Amino acid sequence: MEEETKLSIYRAARTIKRRENTLYNALRSIYDDSIFVGEISQLWPDLPLLANLRCGLWYSPKFHSTCYFKSTDGHTNNWSFNTSRLNLHVAHLAGQKGGCIIVDSTRKGKRFPDSMSKTIPIWTCVFNRAIANHRRRMQVHDKLMEEEPNTADEHTENKRQNPHEWDSSLHMPLWVSKTEKASIEDRLEEWTKELESSGADIASLASCLKKPLRPLWISQKTVIWLNEVPDHDSWDFTPIILLSASSSTGVIQHRSTSEFSWNYIPGAGDDEESWARGLAPELFWNNTYDIINSGPDVCNQKVANMVEKDRVYRAQRGHNAPQIIVKPQKSLHSPTDPSYVESALSLDSLDIKDDIQFSKADSTIYWLGTTNIAVGSALTDANTTSVDCTLNCGQNSISVGHLKTEAYLHLPMVNSKFDRFSLRNNLPSAVKFAKLNLSKGKRLLVCCHDGEDISVCICLAILTALFDEGGTFDDGKSFSETHITKLEMRRRLVFLCKFATKARPSRGNLKQVFSFLSGGGVSLLS
């Protein structure tokens, strides 16, 4: 009897939680938080607004760029400076614009996610230390050059400022304990050496940044006097403003307007697979007023219609558009409820008209320097005339009408979460196809469904196996003479990410690439 009571309480709690975490509650919470994000961004309108993927992408209709700082790299006793996620473009952008604003959120009742409390502060400190070391080396070089006064120029003069004036200390928020901060400081030298040995171009970063990087924290509890907002140029550092979008209260907030009431969810944009029902941030913001004004009763059905219409619209244009399957929430709705959606809607039941604002296909491709290799998504990239051959790693085949049959190879691959050997098993064919075409001077596009993970890992394998360290095609000569280490592969990844700023290779897929390169790769190239 006691166990049945406990089970009933557990089920009741789960039911209440599901009622709170409805699609409308999430989207309405995001919409409310976005107003705060907009207000803060207008205080420093010259600073670019960046979304920390993926949660942050929900909180504004328009971002200058994105970044990828993981909270797990800042978890207590698990701190990390990951050279697979250097976010070099963020430092360069901050240097060019005088700073930047990064948006993220958290569900856990904290004011800031660990990505903002620790990951980014560690990142700014390690970069500052590497730049200070570079300036110190340049100062020694300049002293030697002073013996030849005619060789001094304005560029050299700019580098003569005292490196000790470059702030390299660790700046963390007050809620991080002194003990934890001290433990992190003990690792800084190690991380700085990892950055310096990764192949990252610290020299160009040092010339781009006029002042050291420094994080600042702003949340909905931060008090800002609007008549005393300092100009970002007035600070003696380059500000990385960390904007936590959501209210940090742990208590359920019931909010209402004259028409609807809803429960506010802090960090509603997090873990979108569990609640978004196939809706993407861009589609939401293209139709935000229609969705918000629909109210909680018909929100699920309206979003389901939008998602399916958008999918058909993209499919008709040859874009990657898989069906979205949504599981029913039996404990909340009956099949007669208009918000009940069991499976993807039938195409025959939809009239595809311009009654919604459709998503724009991300047609961006990133050319990896002068390697003749480009990486991107499988949406519209393969239809571009700027490539001679295409290696498609996505699940679905794509239209490549302008290419000859032998210039297109489709190798369907899935993430390591679904198949630990999918990438590894296809790498020999992928590298062989790349070698055949690159040796003829052809321009190769490697694409997958998002252009961020699998295609990036394939490009990494190709760069390591067929190019020297300087990025010159050598048909595998240097690879056959070298024993590939994790450090060497990491250096190639840094080179790749310098150009492909949206790259987010997963750990599982990178492991498969290393297994291939350190295993049977040599025989492949002979």
C-alpha cells in the first residue's frame, strides 16, 4: 500500500511537471525573456550579439553569430579548456568590435549557467595569458631589432607595450568560491601551453585585440542605472558581456494577460528536443506573434501545422527535410483534443500557402583556406556551382543536377550516439573519393544535415591524411611519414575551425577519426 502511494505521488508529480512544461509555456517564457535580451543589447548597440548554442539561439530573432561554450567544461572538479572548441572567431570579433554580448540561459534555478560562470572566464584568461606570452616574446625580439633602427616600424612600436600591463588574471563571479577559483588557477599554465601548442594563430589575435578580454555578468536581477551606462570603449579591457536571459527564481511563476495565463519556465530554450516538437528558433521567430497570440489551447496544433508546412516547403526545393514524429502525451490529452498530435501530418491534408514565414535554408559553405575543400550543410549547398564534386554524409540523398555521376558520392552516416562505428566504417571510402578528386585540382564540398559535426570530422580526416601541416595537398606523403598523435589531430582541427566557425564535432565522432588515422589509414593511401 505504501509503495502504491509513493508511485501515485511520483506519477502525480510527473503529470504536474508535464502540465507546466507545455509548448506554449516554453515559447511564451522565451518570448518574455527575449524582451529583456533586446533591452540589454540596446544599451551597447555597437557590440555584436552572439548566441551560445544551442539554448541561447532561442532568445533573440537576430544574432550576429553563434558560439559554443559548454557548461560541462565548467562543472566543479571537471573544469576544462577544450581546444576542440576554441571559439577563435569570438575573440577576433570582440577585438574588431570592441567587445561582444553572449546570450545563454539555464533551467537549474541559478542566475547563470556554468558556461558563463566558469567556462568562459577560463577561456578569456587562457587567451589573455597566451597573448601576454606572445607580447613578451615580441618585446625580446624588438630589443634585438633596436640595434637596427631602420627596421623599426609602426607595427613593431604597437607591440612594445609592456606585456605585464596585459591583464592575465582569472576574473570569476563572486558566487564561485575562493577554493574553487584557486583550484582552477592551478590549471591555467597547463591550459595555456595546450593553447599555444594547438596551432592557433595567437599572433593575429594579439594584433587584433587592443585590450585584454574580460567577462562581465548581467542577469534579470542586475541593477543598471540607465543614465550611467558606460560606453564599452571607456573600459580598460575588451568586454565579453555574459547575458543570462531568464529569471533565476526556482518558484513556478503564474503569469497572465487579458487573454491567456501560463506558467513561466526559466531557461525554457534548453533541451529543445524534449519540448519543441520540431519547431526551430528561426521558424518560431518568423511566426512569433501568430504562435504567441494563438494561446495555450491551440498552440500545439498550430506549431505542428507550421512545422509540417515548413518541412514540405523545404522538401519541394530539394532541401533536407525529414518528417517530425511527435509522441502523444496520453496523460494530458485525449485524441479528440486539438493539441493532440500522434505523428507527422499527412501531406495531403496540408495546403502549402504563404500563410506562414518559412525558414531560410542555411546555404553557407566554409572554404578551408586554399585546400579546395568546403564544408557545409546538405540543404542547398550541393546545388552551388562553385564546387566540382560533392561528398554527402547526410542520411538523405540530395539533388546535384550540375554534377556528373562520378562527381557525387553519398555515404549515409549517423552520429556516434546511434552507431559507434558509422563514421569509422565510411572513412576509407570518403578519403579515397577526396583523394581522387583533389589530386585533379577539383573543388570538393563535404556536407551533412547540419554542416557542424559529421562533415567536419570527415574534413578533418581528409586534411590529416592528404595534406601537410601547412594545408598543402601532398597526396598523403606527409601522412605516410608521420605517426599521428592526438595533439597533431587537434592542430589540424584548430586549422579547420579557423575557417568553419560553426564546427561542433562531437567527442564520439572525433574518436572514430583518430581510430582511423592511427589505425589502418596508411594502407589506404599506398
